[in-house]
Amino acid sequence: MSTPLEFRAKLLATLVCAALGGTLLPATASAAEADLIQKIEALQKEIDALKAQVQKVQAEQKKAPAAAPAAGAPVQQAEVEGWRKYFSAVPTGEAPATSARTGITIYGRADLGYESNDDGVVRRKVLNSYSSRIGFKGTRVLSDDLTGIIQVETGIAPDDNANSGTWGSRETYAGLRSKSMGTIKAGKHDSPFKDLEGESAPMWGNGEIMEVIIHGKGTSRAAGSSWANFHTRYTNVVQYETPKFSGLQGKIAYSTDEVNGAAGTVKKPSYAASADWQGGGWYAGLAYQNTENFNGMGNDLTGVKAAGSWETKSYSLGAQWSRIDNSTGKKTNNWLASGVYKFSPWALKASYGASSETASGANDGLAMMALELDYNIDKHTAIYGYYTKIKNDPNARGRFEAGENTYTPVAGQDPSIFAIAIRYNF
């Protein structure tokens, strides 16, 4: 009996013979049929052999373990995860645009206010930019423990290009971050003294009090060359930051003084350190800063600062204190207190602070207050209004410092501002 394969082959051979012409002799048809059957059977055997090889390869692949990725793959994946975690620490409200391929994020802030600005004598209308900036951050994972970091940040003034900073005018540095050993940075960086605040300095725009009162900018307008403010962005700095241990972290920075040593020049290197703790809505910290040989006669300008705050979903309270001493008989004690009440999407803020006179009878003390109401359109965009005022003693000349446009009052005059502003973080 013929097999199914033989039957199909004979049928196919008969059809082929018929297609080639029905006049073929039976003997010729029979020979052609036999030849086609042999060819078809040979082709079928080849197909069956190929199928068997494919099935064997598939079976071996199922049994074999998964191939190890290329040598560079784990580091590339770690790099992606590393920079995602690193850039999750950008300031609250910022939404970085990231690139998984390069490990670069672009971030920034546009903060502009339309002010009715009174310096105590002249009232003017001003469109002010409050520390608007654009920045680039990058990270590259070098191992499971070590990551390379870089930042370039530039001050911008959307209202007036003349007030924009040069490239890298704000915090700009390169460094290494180790999970076990901490972080080291070199370049341009805010001092640990300046950075210490927690939630105790919540005001925006020219209502920001910490810079004027706690860091001594208000006092410096009257105290002259024997004084300097401690709202310091160090240049030529090397800074080390410890890992966080149960919410506790330390920082130390040293800034060289790169004067050329020519006659009449004096080296004034500076250093600062801080330690702070944060947990459960609480924050507490202490900082110290010293500028050596500040007056060129061997006297140091020193500052001590303490900050604390408490925050819940609806409230925050904060306070700061500082003492600045020029080691030549002038020093101030400075303090501020602040509070925030949040009733989404609104936030009501208030702050008050004061600086003592630099010496008995100097009459150069000052005080500052601010009230602010924010409307948060979303987590990146807010419209806010504020009123702020500085009360200067007869010899004081404290002024508002947060805007790109500043106006120093006549001694003893009391400047004030009412403003409507918009802040957008990206």
C-alpha cells in the first residue's frame, strides 16, 4: 500500500505531466512520475532534517542559563538609577528635565515681582527679579559606591539682561560622592554658614529676612569696610560633606585667597563648618564661619549661627540667631522668627527679625518684618504678594537685598515694598 507521502507525490507528478501535455506516452508519463516522486521525497527528507535541527537548538536554549550582560551594562544601569536618586534631591517644587542617556538634568527658577518700592524718600515702580537662575547638573556612576558629580548654575534676570550673571555665576563645581565616605566638591559653592536654615527662612522675594538680618547685610551698609556680610558664596573653595547618619550631617569648607602677593595685597582665606540634624518634621543646626586677617591687621571676622524649625502638613515655625564679630570692637547679635500656615492651595507667611547696634551708642541697629500670601497653582508655579518694611536706627542704612535692583536709603530712613510676584520652578 502506498504511504501518504507517495500518494501525494504520485498525484503531484500526474498533475505536472497533465500540465505539460496530455499527448505524452504512458511510458514517458510513468518515467516522469517516478522521477518527480524521488525528488519530492528527497526534498521532504531535507525539510524534516532542518526541523529536527531547529527543535534541538530551541531545546538547548531553554536548558541553558541566561547569558550574562555585557561588561558595561551593569554600570550603565547603575548610572541611570544613581542620577535619578541624586536629582530627586533638587529643591522642593523643581521638576528637572532628565536624560537617561547622558545623566544631565536642566533645572532653574524664574521669580519676578512688580514692586511699589519706597526707600524712605523716593517711591518708584520696579519690576524685580529675585535670584532667578538656570542650572545644569550631571552625575556619572563610577562604581557601586562612587559617583562623579558636576553642576553649573547661572543667575539670570528675565526683566533685564544687564542684571544677568556671567556663565556659572552661581554654585558651580565638580566633585565625587561616596555613599560610605561622603561628598567632596571643588569650585564655587555657598558656605555651610549660609546654607544652614531648615524651614526657618520661608519668605520669598524681597521679604527674605535671613540675608539682611542674620547674615549681616543690613549692618554692613553702615558699618563700612570694617564689616562684611556672611551671606557668602565662596569662590576657589573645597567643601566636604559627610554622609547622613540618622539625619545628622556635617559640612566643612575652605576657600583660598588667591591674591598675587604684590605689595599692598593681603591674603584673607576663609573657612566655615556646620552640623545639622533633621527628622520627624524637626530641624536643628549650628554653623561657624571665619575670614582670617579680614582688616589686613591680623584680625578675623567671625560668625556663629543657630537655626531650628518644626514643620507639619499645615504649619511650620522657625527661628535663627547669629553673632557676627569683627574682632576690633564691633559685633552684632541678630535673630529672626517665622511662621507659615498652609491651607491648600494657599499659604500665609510672616517673619520678623532684628540686628543690634555694632557697639554701644553706634545707633546702627535695624529691624525688618514681612507678610506674604502665596497661591500655589501647582507644585511648580505660584503667584504671591507681600509687604515688607525695614526700620533703621538713625545711623543705619539697611536695604532690601533679594532683588537684582537695590536702593540704599539715606541713614535713618525706613524703606518698604508692596509687591505682586510670580515664581516658576522647573
